[in-house]
Amino acid sequence: MIDLSTEYLGLKLDNPLVPSSSPLTGELDSARQLEDAGASALVLPSLFEEAIEQEQKQLERFVHSQALGHYEALSYQPVPEDYGSELDSYLERIQQFKSSLDIPVIASLNGISSSGWIDTGRELQQAGADALELNVYYIAADPGASGEEVENRYLQLLADLREHISIPVTMKLSSQFSSVANMVVKLQQAGARGVSLFNRFYQPDIDLESLEIKPHIELSSSMESLLRIRWIALLRGRVDLSIAATGGFHQTHDIIKALLVGADVTHLCSVLLQNGPQHISLLKQQLDSWLHEHEYESVTQMKGSVSQSCAINPAALEHCNYMHVIRSYGR
Ligand SMILES: Cc1cc2nc3c(=O)[nH]c(=O)nc-3n(C[C@H](O)[C@H](O)[C@H](O)COP(=O)(O)O)c2cc1C
């Protein structure tokens, strides 16, 4: 029997296959299917700061127009019957998932400012979330904002939350930092228990007829996992926090590589949207077989055995022999 168990954010998980935020992790039916197929934990879809802000503005408008008595005014907007639904239904979902599933449930917040998140974080914890993933989906588009200012936003948000909640907090990061490694160290110092590497930024497209910017979401491919694998290899052994590999993990071989370089878990989204929740059982079975064939007794034994700190040729991970690779094209 191969021991597939792993530790992630201080949680003992049955195996390293964790569905990341997606519509599949937001409904109890599909969450049950994920658990039945072998998912060892799941990350809920994010609660979005902008959605909560919008609700607050609606409430303010409502209170304001009531105070003025301008019910007939054009600007009057009634508060929808399901007012407060975003946060309330998120909390209800956590409670429902916790009472219906055996696996850990990780809540996810998407935003960049501390205001409001501290109370929200507390509520998520009270509702029973086992951990909290912060997805700081932030495009640093302001030419006046330095890299340090951008990084400080992340650090401040994390520090504020850590002060008020006790469940583990993990940061879902993009790869777009001047020094990813330094940023991860700073997050660890600020109290992060883990990082998810890396978030995918969705690229807006241009409609050539209407000349409008249109949102565009495309599922990932296996190739994207290589960026994650490289950075996890560089970090493992140098930082002391949990690492989730996210982005491009489709094939069992992608997952094995992530574990070999030191990921504690692999987050799965596109592959499950494409193949359905049951696909986890196939991945789990194939992972088990690979370990067996390669004479590993456990995931713990293989984890990190090819990270930079253990690699025979560490330089290969950093430079990847750039000149050689370029010159080898077409040969
Ligand atoms: C339809 C869809 C919805 C998603 N919703 C969220 C979300 O609410 N919060 C979040 O942090 N990531 C969200 N993601 C990102 C995924 O969790 C994941 O990080 C990303 O797709 C990369 O993993 P993959 O290559 O396995 O798809 C979403 C992705 C998709 C495709």
C-alpha cells in the first residue's frame, strides 16, 4: 500500500489532489462528487471584494433615499430581496459543506484592500472554514506605483488578517514579481502558512468588429505547469511554508513532477472542468501506480527530492542552459 498522504497548511490530507476554486467546488453536488472521487480537500470559489462593495453601495443608496423620502426619485434603487446574499450565502455554503463533507474546506477571498476583510475573515473562520486562501488578483497598472508599494499591499492585507484570525492563511500569487522568491519569504515572515503558485491572469481580447475589449477565459494546458514546477523547485528547501502547485496540472506526470520538486499539493481546475469530477480517481490511481513502479513508499518520501536544494545540478534549474536551449532549436 502506497501512502499518498501529505500535509498542507497544517492539515493532514489523504492525498495531494485538491480541486482549486471553480464552479465545481461551489455546488454541494459536484463537491460531493469530487470528494467521492478522492479529492483530499477543496477550495471554494472566491468571495469577491468588489461584489461585497457593490452590495454595500446599494445599501447606502437605499438608506440615503429613505432618509430623504425620495422613493419616487429616478435614482432610487430598491434593495434587492436577496440583499446581503453574497456574504450570507458564502457563509451558509461553508456551513453546509462542513456538515456534508469529510474533507477540509478552504475559503477563498479575492481582493486587495484590508477594509472589510478582517470582519469577513473572522466570519469565514466562525462558519467553519479550515483555512483561507487569499487571491490577490491585482494588475499593477499604475506607472506611479513602485514594486515595493505593490508588494506592501499584499503584506499589509495578510498581516491585518493574521492579526484577527487563527486559521491558516495561504496566498495565491501570480508570477509577476521582480523577485518571486523574496516575495514568498516576506509573506512567510508576515505569517502566511502557504503559497499557491501561480495564479493565471486572464488576458482580455479585442473584438475587431466592435473594437471593444472583451473578457476572455481560456482553460490551461499542461505546458503552463513548467513555470510552476521550476519555481517550486527553486523555493522548496529555502522557505518553510506549504506550497500548492496551481496552473496547468492536467496529466499525472505534471502532478508527479510538482511533487518531486517539493509541492505539498497540486490544485486542479481546468482538468476537472474538462473531464468531470470523477477524473480525480483516475489521477489518484495513476499516481499510486507510478509511485509503486518507481519504488516509493509514500508521497512524503518523494516530495522535494528534485528541488534545487537536492538537485545534482542546481544551476540547470536557474539558467536552464539558455544558450544551449536556443541553439538547439531545429537540430
Ligand atoms: C471558470 C473558472 C472559475 C474560477 N474561479 C476562481 C475563483 O473564484 N477564485 C480563484 O482564486 N480562482 C478561480 N479560478 C482559477 C482556478 O482556481 C485555477 O487557479 C486556475 O484555473 C489555474 O488552474 P488550472 O490550470 O488547473 O485551471 C477559476 C478558474 C476557472 C476556469
